[in-house]
Amino acid sequence: MSNLEPFTGAETIVLSGNYIEYISVDSFTANVNLQYLSLSRNKLVEVKHLVHLDRLEALDLSNNAIESVVMSELPPNLLSLKLNENPIEQRA
């Protein structure tokens, strides 16, 4: 995923349906104001490198290929996490 530096002040970022396969360590480092992030309808298999997003309250990861989630990789203030239509949903 390319760097999102031009959107440093963004509170909402929607990257649905972009065939994203992974979240790199520097993908959202400049997006400190982010409150809502949608990465739905992509090809993610894991959730990583989001814990630094202290203001993130809602994360949509629906319709990916996620099999498990490590809670320590999620932002501390997260209030809403959508994981429907992922392999993890079958395990619940």
C-alpha cells in the first residue's frame, strides 16, 4: 500500500475494493487524526501496524481473508471492528 502522507489531517479513509494484501509498517504513520478506516473488500490476511492510531474508533475489515486477529495489534481506543465475511467469522 502506498504512503498516505497527503492525507495527514484526514479523519476518515476508505480504501475498499483495492486488492490490498497487507498493511505495511509505514502505511498510516502520518494519519494521526484517523477516526474511521475502511479496508473492506480487499485481500488482507492479517491485521498489523495499526496500534499507533490512537484516535481510531471504527475499523471495517469486512470481506477480506482474515483468519485471526491479535488484539495487541489493534488501536487502544477502537470501539467498532467489522470482520464479517472473513474466515475468522466461521470460527466464532
